Amino acid sequence: MSFASIIRDNTGTGSLIRLIEDGFQRNEVKPPLNPQRDYLRASGIPSMCPREEVLCAMHGIQRPDTVDAGLNVTFLHGTSLHWGVQNVLLGPLGVLYGSWRCDGCAFIHGEQNSMRRFEEWAEKRPDICEFDGCKSRSFTYVEASFRDDNLRLTGHSDGFLVLPGLPGMGILEVKSVGQKSAREIEQAPQIGHIVQAHVYMMFTGFKWGKILYWKKGDFGMKALVEHHVERDEEMIENIRASVQSVWSGIQSKELPERICANDGCPRARACAAVRQCFPA
């Protein structure tokens, strides 16, 4: 038998690649913020320009939210690695705490409770589910959701950690990086990831966090890089001030300071509000 006789080209009718390329994309429009309806997201704080958000709200500027199939596949890779770290790696090791959904009966062990401290309701992965006679040993991690109505800020972290030698609980942030960033994160975490970890420390009151990088171009233990981050109150206050400047600026029409030196820098050239920010 010739393998050539049973294999055909994969780019025509019935191609998975073509279906993914055509269908796995996003092409939407991001409306300006509405202080009565909207919340900022924690994951967007490191890259946020408060001045841009205020200008877009003042002038009704809608921004394109377009993600092609290639970038969406990259995002899916990262999401899949997150799931693996939570459910295959750290959960069974007994160091990841939070909520766990039983795959057998859907009961939530360690269900989030906004009236109690995180340390009081968060649990490590159960060995067995004993709810209503269920004996399942399979669980899926459920990420905790945060919401601050005063700051109008929401988010969810990758998890809570309890580690030998460290006080209390800490924040887990899992990040996947390509070869371009692999070398630099071996020396220090990216500043945006430090900021994001501090947003979650602000939500929880935790004093430390771990940023665990997974280098997608490497294999085995060489693919993992760990950084410990201690809580810094000044950074948290700067985060609060940045978020508050968005909402107060929208209401008062007072613009926050620019983060771009001029309208020719890469960030400004890609900004939908650059003309309003740098009027002629």
C-alpha cells in the first residue's frame, strides 16, 4: 500500500486549518467607558492609559477589537498551559488553594464567599468528593472573581498559593512567553506582570505572589521560570490612583497626564485618541 494514495492535500474542502483560520477570530468594536455601567478589568491595568480612556469617553471614540486566528491560537496556547498548571501540576501537589468543582457531581469545594477572608474559604484540591455520596476523585479549579465597586474594577487571578516557609497565602500568576521574551524574563519578570500581581494583592490583602513563566519554546523543567514578588504599598497606591483618575476624569472632563512623550511614539501612533491627545 502506498501512503501517497490515501493522503490528500489539507487546504481544500473539509480542512480543519481553513475552518480555524476563517472562524477562530474576533472582530468587534470596543465602546467608550460608561461610569454607570462599566468596570475596568485587572488584566488591562498594566497597559492602560488613563488619558486615552477619558478622551475616548469624552469624544465617543469607539476602538476596534480585532484578533485574527493566529493570535487567537496563541492565546489558546497560553490558556491551555494555565489549565494544565492549575489542574495537572499545582493542584495535585496540594499547594494551589481556592475553589474546586467536582467533575462527578459539580459540587464546589471551597466555594468563594465574599463575606469571609480568602484564607477562610479557599481549600486545596480534595482527594475525594464525598458530597451526597459522590466518590469522584476528579476536580477542576475554579478561579476566584474579584470586584471593587468603589474603584469599578474587576478581575480574576490564576490562583492562591500556600507554600512552605512563606507566610499566609500568596497570589499565583501564570504567564506563557515565546522565544522573544524568554531570555529577559529569566532575569526579572515583566513590569506589567508585577503590576497585575499587585492588583490581585490589592484585592486580597496578600503580602506576596509568585509569577510562574512557561517558555513555550523550551521543554521539561527548563521551560519554567519562577519569580517571587513582595507586596509594595506604593505600587498599590499608584494602581488605585490610576484607576480613580479614569473615572474622575470622565466625570470632571479633567485629563490625566500623558504617558506618551509625543504623537510619533509607537503607542501614540496606535492610539485611537491620538488626535485629541495631541491637538494640532
